Amino acid sequence: MKRLLSLTISLAILAVIYWRMDFTRLGPVFRNCDPLWMVLSLGMVVPLTLMTAWRLDQLMPGGARLGVGESNRLILVASVLNLVLPSKMGDLAKAWFIKERGHTSGELAFALVVFEKTCDMLSLLLWCAFGLLLYPHKDALFWLMTVFVVGGLIVGVALLGSRSFAETIFKMVSPVAPAKIRSKLARLQTGWREMHECFWRDRRQLVLVAGTSVFIWFLHLLQIWMFIFALRANAPFLANLALAPLAILAGLLPLTFAGIGTRDAALILFYQPYLAAPVAAALGILCTMRYVLPALAGLPFAGGYLAGWKHPDQNT
């Protein structure tokens, strides 16, 4: 029922967007696109997926390795699940797959995946903060978003960098959390301690993973900038560093189906100084393809991983 509701909301938002700008104006935008830039920008999905898989392999503790092949399959299957589960919950499913295949304990696998997604979020916030601080068209709303982004970045870095700060946050959140969530927080807290010990013991690996995450997200934002060129439009790269992450964050809100609708509306709103509404709407479709293409590539592997799988909220 929740998935049907989120799909309905996505379709409703898209209907309003396309009705207000006239859906027929999308056709000329795509017909006029640059074929070479379109192929290059969509093709960025391949190196991005491989780099993300390599990073997951590097995250494995104690010298254990998944192997790039297994890591890549996990990333692709998670992409399949991310299309139907809210707020990137498909990524948390990787923890269950890692545990079931005997690579590590459930608590550590869960903490590993949360650590991975925290690195992703912090990298996204880092580039967003950098872009927002230099963005020339800041009104009161953009200043407010800048404060929230920078604040979130500082808190996230503190969680990763300070075990005592992380323990304090767990102690503050656990008493007020529902009973079902509280048990998961306890498991996450145990795994988080293990991850802190593992990564701060090996500073070289920590720097490698953090640097890789920042570079991966630079490439994600570069891909979106390349989409703009593919649509024969233009926007300053520094502005793209500020605006694209805000649209991605809007797509993470657990309201719509795979972020469709909220992400599109955010792109049209934020890119107004640079892109006409039909071009921004076309950019929204291309940004959705960033998630659809890996999911299509993951379909052949999904059956083998999903047999016996339970929702991350039911089992970790």
C-alpha cells in the first residue's frame, strides 16, 4: 500500500509539472540533444558502478574481501531494490546479503553498509556546501539551506570521527525511539563500535575510502553537468555543485517512488536561473536514468540474491 501511495504521489507531481509546462515541449528538447554528449553522460553509469563496487570491497574489515565481482553484483541488486523501496533502503539490503553469504556478522555488515552510505551522504554534503558557499544567487532560502547542509556535514563528520560523540548520539536517540527501532539501534551501535575500531586502526584505509567517496560524488555531479551539455544547455559547474545535490537530497525524501517527482520539481525550481522548464524537466528524466540503468543491469542477478530475502526493517 505504501509503494502504491508513493507511486501515486510521484505520478501526481509529474502530471502537475508536465501540465504546467506543456508536455509536448519535451520532445523537441530530446530531438535537439547532442548524441555524443548523451552517450558519454549516460555511459558514466559504468565507471561509477565499478568504483562504488571497488569501494565496498575495500570497506570489508579484517582483510576479508568480497571480490569486485561480488561487490558489483551487490551494488546492482541494491539498485533494483532502490527503485521500489523508499529512501535508498535497497542499499541497507546489502547488509543482509553480506551476512547470509557468510562474509561477516549481521551487526558488522549492517554497520558497514551504514558507514558506506554515511560516507556517500557526507561526500554529497561536502560538494553541496562547497557549491552553496560560492553560489552567487543566494536568497534567504538558499542561506537557510546552506546552514542546514554545513550543519549536517559537521555532525556527520563528528559521528564518523569521534566514537564518544557517536555513543552520545546513540544514548540520546535510543530512549525516545520506538521499541522496534530501539533493538536495531542497539545492533547498529555494536557494529558501529567495531567499525570505528577497524577503520581508525588503519588510517590509510580510512583515507582511501573517504577520498574515493568524495571522488565518486564528484563524478556523479559531473555526470549531471554532462547531461546539461547533452541537452545543448549550459550552467556553471560551481552552480551545478550546489544545485544538483539539493535536487538529489529532495529525491531522498520518503514521499515518492524512487525520488521521481520531488527530484524533478527540485531541478526545475533550482535551475531556473540557467535552464528553461522543459530542459530542466528533461534533465530530471536523465537523472532518473542514473538509477534505472544500474537497476536494469542488476535484474539478471536479482533472483539469486532475493531468494529468502527479508525487508531490512524485518531482518538485518
